[in-house]
Amino acid sequence: MLTGGRTVPAVELGLESRVATTGNVAPEKLNLEHAKAWQLCQYPTAVVEIAGKLGRPVAVTKILLADLIKAGAATTLAANLIEPSSSYDLLERVLRELKKL
């Protein structure tokens, strides 16, 4: 079971929250699903984008990412570290993915 029956992530994450690896935990120490999510966080990446690439629901992805954050394997970036133009880019990507549904 990916989430161990959990339905709420231990860390609050929005769809647009950016998550990045810290380099503090080796991916070999993670289970397969967490390692896949970790791999997608090599660069600051939005939760919604990670969910799309994993092919998992956003709720499940948030739980996996929250686990990584609590383990010290990943971190979220402060909003002021995100370029203003990236919000527009994110919205465009989300819209493209929604149109595919």
C-alpha cells in the first residue's frame, strides 16, 4: 500500500508547491514509490507536475512527498524563491494536462 491507509499528508502542500531534494537521504534507502517521487524532485518541481509524471492522484502524491520531506530527503521552497513568471508557466502546463483528460 502506497500510503499505508493515510488520506492526509503530514505536511501541507498545495498543487503549486515546489518540492526539491535535499541530498540528505540516498534514494537506495527509499522504497520504490518514494524513490520515483524523489527522482522527480531533483529540481524544484510543482506537486501537480510530480503527480502527473508519477501517474498517481494528487492526494497520493502529496502523501509521498510529505513522507520525503519528513524524512529529510526533500524540502519545499519558500514562495519568494519562485520566479513570478513560473506561475503562469505552471498554469499553462496544468491547463494542457487537464485538456488531455
